[in-house]
Amino acid sequence: MASDRPAQTAGTVEQVQQECLTCRIIGTGALAVTGAYALNMSRAHQPGSIMGKRIMGALGVGFLVGSVLRWTKS
């Protein structure tokens, strides 16, 4: 049986996928808001243990860095 797809050699076809601007804005915004929320939860006046606050602070920074990386990814 003949296939409708053309024959392809491994490594010869590159797939270039770009997100639409709306997807980039929503994804970046979601990561940034999540990071800001996590940083807010790590503040001194929030309930919880010191170790839990440090973990939330690290997660907040991680989400903010992810937000920047997502926006700058081409």
C-alpha cells in the first residue's frame, strides 16, 4: 500500500512552532501571578512555619523566572 505521506529522512525536516501573542501573554501572566501569590504567602505576617515560607518564596521566584523565560522564548 502506498502512503499519502512523502518519505522523510530523519533529521531533514524541522518543525517550527510559534505561539500566538495571546497565548504568550496569558501563559506569562499566569506564571507571574502564581509567582507573586507564592511570594506573598512567604511574607512574615502569613501563617505557617519558617521552612514552609522559605519553600513558598523559592517557588515564587521560580515561577517569576519561568514567566520571564516563557516571554523571551521565541
